[in-house]
Amino acid sequence: MPSVYDSLSQWLQKTTSSFAELRVLPMTQAGHDKGAADHLIYRLRQWPDLPSALRTADVYRTLSVMSSRPVNRRWFVASSGLTLAEADALIQRMVDDEAVEVIDASIFPDSGS
């Protein structure tokens, strides 16, 4: 049974929209970060106060997307241009400041196609 991510990925490959940048992030079961919480997705509630080192076009673009739809950690890292450690630190900072809503996607059933 395909995962929710796999189902969305297949749908995105057929769709041309603002989701197009996600098509470059294929993921298979072997591609999962085992230690990472891949089932968590984040949606921006309010704009965070960023340190000057993080005030880049890529980070602002990533946060802009997050203001309209939730994203997972893998997408956040790829889109923001940050290292994994920098991205995790920024996500944690936004969680601590209640700037993001954290959604546990594992509660949603896999779509069986």
C-alpha cells in the first residue's frame, strides 16, 4: 500500500501548479531519514523573528509557502537552502515561539490506490 507521501508525489507529477517544485524530491522507502520525524508537517502561523544569517530569499520563500500550506521537514530543508542542522534549529525555534502549527500526519490513513 503506498504511503500518503507516495500518493501525493504521484498526483504532483501529473499536476502543474505551485506544487511543481516538490516533483524534484522523489522519495522511496529507502530514502526516509530513519531518525527524523518524517510524519510531522509544519504550517506557518505567524512570521518568525529571524536572525540576520537566516534572512535569505530561500528562507523567506520557504516561509511564504508554509503560510499557505503545510510542509514536511525534508521539503523544508531542500527548499530553504539550509543545512539539516540549521533547518532543524530554525524549525525548533519556530515551534518554541509558537510560530508554526505542528501536525502529526501519521494520524491520517494511507490512501490505498
